[in-house]
Amino acid sequence: MSDSRQVVVIGGGIAGLAAGLEHARRGDRVVVLERDARAGGRAAADAAGADPFAARVTTADHALLALIRAAGVGAELLPVRSVPSADARGGRPAPLPPGGDPLAAALPGVSRIEALRTVRLDRLLARYRKHLDPAAPERAAPLDDRSIADFAALYFGRGVTDGWIEPWLAERAPVDAREASRASFLLRWNAERDAVAGSLAAPLARLVTALAERLSVRTGASAERIEPAGAGRLRVATSAETLDADAVVIAVPAAEALRIADPVLVAAERTVLAGVRYDAAIVWRAPARDASISARVRIAPQGAGPLASIAIEHGTLVAVARDPWAGAHLEVADDAVAKEIGAAVERVLPGVVAGAGGVRRFPIAWPRFDVGRYRAIARMRAVAADRRAAGRPLHWAGDWLAAPTLDGAVASAGFVSAA
């Protein structure tokens, strides 16, 4: 044990917990610093112990599934339960086939000609496949040259963006197709098109609890500064103590990472971190009238008000409001926010809600993967590797380095299954 390294992980979200477990499995002594009162970050449970976003997971989420097994909760959370998707336009929500391929269903807003043109996607994926590895998103940098909207208009037709790609992506995290990189869609579709999509068999909070139990997690501990400590070590100053470490993992949002680590960064890293943008979200949870219904409802961005997606499971409806509406309502009173979201849900799913709902706000919900983001990730990873080779024991983790999903957060931590 005397030969083990001391590792400090800054951030107790899912990426930080995954990084901490990976280091612990290697024999390191790990301390996780979490400034909030509980670990979990965006995945932290609400008062009822439920995942606030009703996170959509798939059988292609290899890093997340490996983490679940390594945390010893595979028997509770797996297998992934299939939850059907529906499209909310045109009145009553219309069920979609698994995968939501536009050739397999008549999607509102997508003409038959446009749907037929999507056969080109297979040829494009074959051409680009060497760049489409979710575990190495920096390889997608050569595809990071145009937006999803421009890409779809060029190859398929404009209706494909609004009628299929943007709502499909919104089931995981909303995007603005006019600005989002086509690489974000190609990476996701290449990985998930044949996957089972749905939810975990038990609340995500069970995974957070299991990870926290396996690690030394100090809640209410805010990291303030990272500085060199000599002999190839780093010093982490917190609000209450100073820790010397053989290695530090930073697993917090980019702006906070920049503030904490500024003394040990080089100019290229500062530029990349300063350029990371996030979307806000507001989540509204309410009881559903029929507890037997399980569904994910896709919401097209045009004319849908604030909504990005709706999930119904276990007698609860979870509606996610997208930016810019969410960002503009972060300071608005709960009752006003709940009234507007509830009215939007009623327009999409009349009569489904059975009672009053509660509101949770997330000023930093998802990182944006706009055009240029994958090139920035490639620069960040290259510079970080160069600095580590030169003796700086600093590592990065977080969904902003991979994808705006739980799997992206876990994959960014370099988590590898023991199986």
C-alpha cells in the first residue's frame, strides 16, 4: 500500500466517480472532492430518489454499462429495458419503430423522397467509420467542418433535420442543428442505430450510491486552486485543507476547471476550456394518470414551445425544457415555470398528467458540441498528453470531452471494463 499513488479527483459527478473507481481499481488511494452536499452531479437523484432527467440509455453505452457492472450493481440496473419512442407532431403521438430510422416510419415533416435519400447514410458511415469511435471522439475532428443542418440539407433534404435528426438527438440531449457539428450526429447514429434504447431497470441513484460507497468522497469540499507541489506532484487547495497528490483528475464543468487549474495550464488548454459552451435545462416532474404507460416522446423544435422531450415511466412524467427557453426562465418563479411547461405537455399529451408537478433547474445541463468542438477536443487531448509526458500529473474527465450523455461522461474518464 505504501507504493500506491495518492489521486485527488475534483468533481463527484458521474465522470469523477468513474475516474475515481478506475484509479482505485489500479491500486491508487483516491479522494473525491465534491462541492455540493451529495455526489452525482447532473445524475444526482431528486427528493424522490429518481433520476431528474429520466436518462435515456442504450445497449451501445459500453462505458456506462461497464461502470455499472464494476460498481457491483449490474444485477439491479441491467439489462437495459426497452422503452418505445413516439413522435408528438400531427396530434396524437405516433409510435415509432425501434431505432426510428426514417425509412421505417412515415415521420411528420419528412417527405418520402427525403426519407429515401437517407439510404446515403450507410455509404457515408462506411466512408467515415475510422473517425467514428465514441471512446476517441478526437478522431472525428476531420468531420467537424459543417453543421447537422447543412449536412442533412446537402445529402437528404431539410425536412430530415427537423423531422428526424434533431428530435432523435433530443431524446438524449437537445441540440441546435444549425450550430451542432455533424460529427455529433454521425458518432451517435453509428453507435446506436441497432441498439436497444430505453432505461435502466432501477434508478440511476443506485449507481451513484454504489460508486460513492467504494470511494472516499468528501462532500461540501470545494477545490479552489491547483498548484505545482514539486517532485512531479500537484497541490490542491480546498476551502478547508490542502492536499498533495501524485495525480489530479479534474472532472468539473469547463469554466470551473479553468478557474481551478489556471496556474498549471498552458495557453492552448486555457483557450479550449474558455470556448466550451453549455445549455441550460429545466425539468418538470408530475404524476402520470396511467402508471402502465412507458414511452419517450420526441418533440420537434419548431412550434413546440419550451419542450425538448417527454418521458413517461413508473407512473411519472418527466418533461425537459430546452435552451434558450430554459436559460431565460432560470430565475422565474416555480409556479410560473410549472404552469407553462404543464400547458405545453397538455398540448402534446392531453389528459396524461394526473396532478401538480415539481421543477428542477440546471444552469449547466449539457455541453454543446457545435462545429469546431471536436477539433478543440483533439487539441486538448494532444496538449494534455504532451504535458503528462513532460511530468505534469494532470488528467481530465467530463462529458464536454466526449458526448453530452452519461456514457460520454463515463467514457471521458477512460473507464475500461474488467471483463
